[in-house]
Amino acid sequence: MKLGEEDGNMRRTSSFGENLLPRVAGKLDVSQISDIIQIKSPDTFVRTLYAGKIICTVKCEEKVKVFSVQGTAFETAATSGGNASVENAPTISPVGLSEWLHQTLLKNDWPHLTSAKSVVCGGLGLKTRENFKLLYDLAEQLRASVSATLAAVNAGFVPKDLLVGERGKNKTPKLYVAVGISGFMQHLAEIKDSKTIVAINEDPEAPIFQVADLGIVADLFKVVPELTELLKKKR
Ligand SMILES: Cc1cc2nc3c(=O)[nH]c(=O)nc-3n(C[C@H](O)[C@H](O)[C@H](O)COP(=O)(O)OP(=O)(O)OC[C@H]3O[C@@H](n4cnc5c(N)ncnc54)[C@H](O)[C@@H]3O)c2cc1C
């Protein structure tokens, strides 16, 4: 979108958007509004705070509105048929501080995390990178995507692009299976709105059970292979 008077500037809430938008807002000398989930009028927005724990309505009186949206809160827009004009952005000469070398796209056979209908997510309870194989086996039977908590990503069990939660890919799948995950609010961000949440944790007091539709209090190393075998027999 063009930056100028009376224009809005929007990006999906993502690490790229979170990096870019505050800079755009700073350059324009306006306040940024993050994580909107509803547009009530041209200057009034509903946004989330504290990983979705608080929902507030804010009025923005800036002439240029800079805001990020939570993609899953809105219907997919049609890519044709609108009446907005499309203008080519001006070419900007590099300032020479950094250089684009290459980009590597990870390729795998799993459904993409942001579009998967079912997601199997692993936490620190998996204990090692190798043990994540249990989740890939289960995900294969469920035709699900595999994801992880920040703690599991930081421990090096899986790459960062599988992160789910406040700092990762936000998604509201139909089925969300949480394995060895405590369920802190930063992880649950949008996940808590999934249609069905299944939690496997050996600690009956784990907060994940407060949002789970189906809770299994058990050792994941016993339950997950059993579940995978049962699903294999069903197919
Ligand atoms: C500003 C901020 C942003 C954050 N953003 C994110 C984010 O985007 N995403 C995110 O995930 N986190 C985020 N976090 C971290 C979050 O608060 C939690 O610390 C993290 O999600 C915990 O990960 P975990 O559940 O894997 O680990 P833990 O909290 O250590 O939980 C591990 C669980 O595994 C269970 N377990 C252990 N062994 C077994 C077994 N054999 N069988 C069954 N269960 C077992 C334990 O009972 C425990 O409940 C953020 C934190 C902050 C401060």
C-alpha cells in the first residue's frame, strides 16, 4: 500500500510484519496498532493483548493508520473484483549496509503449518530431537502438520519455523494435539480457539488441561506410539 495521508498500512501479524511495521510507523511519526481482529469503523479496531487474554477496542486518530492483523480472524479476501488501484512501488537504491545473498525454502511433505487442518505439537516433554520422530509418525496417520513450543525450539529439537504461539506461526486448526506441553498463555495464543484440543501430559495440574477438550494424563512415550498404532490399524 502507498504511504501517504489518509492511507492505511497493514501486514499480517508475523515476525516479518513485527519487524517492519514499527519502523514504518516510526518514519511516519504515528502510533502503531498491533494484532487487530476486527475493524469496527475506519478508525476503530478490536485488538488482542497478552496472547489473547485481553480483548480491547481502540480508536486511532492518526491520519495514517499503521496496523497489523491476525490473519485467522478474517475471511480470505477475493484476489480479483475489487476497485483499489495498484501502483508500482518506486525502486529504492540499496544503502549498502546489508546484502541479499540467497533464500532457502524448506521443503517437506507435511501440510504447511499455517494451512493444516490438524496440528501435532511437541514440547520440552519430548526431551530430545530424536524423540520428535514419535510426533512425525503420529502426524502421518492424522495427515497433520508438526509444530513445537518455544522451549522445544530453543532446545534445538526442531527448526524455528515450526514454532507455534505468540512469537511463532499463529494458527487455529480444527484439531490440535499437544504432546508434553505445559500450556503457558504465550504458547496458547490462538491455539486455544482450535475446534478440538487433545492434550497428553503426565502432570494432571498442567495448565494445558484447562483448555483441552480431551486430556490424557499419561507418559507420552507410552501413549503416543500406542495411538499411532491404533490409527494405523484403522486406516
Ligand atoms: C515474551 C514471551 C513470549 C513467548 N512466546 C512463546 C511462543 O510463541 N510459543 C511458545 O510455545 N512459548 C512461548 N513462550 C514460552 C512459554 O511461556 C513457555 O515457557 C513454553 O511454551 C513452555 O514450553 P513447553 O510446554 O514445551 O515446556 P515446559 O513448560 O517445560 O513443559 C513441558 C511439559 O512436558 C510434560 N512432560 C514431561 N515429560 C513428560 C512425559 N514423559 N509424558 C508426558 N508429559 C511430559 C511436563 O509435565 C510439562 O508440563 C514465551 C515466553 C515469553 C516470556
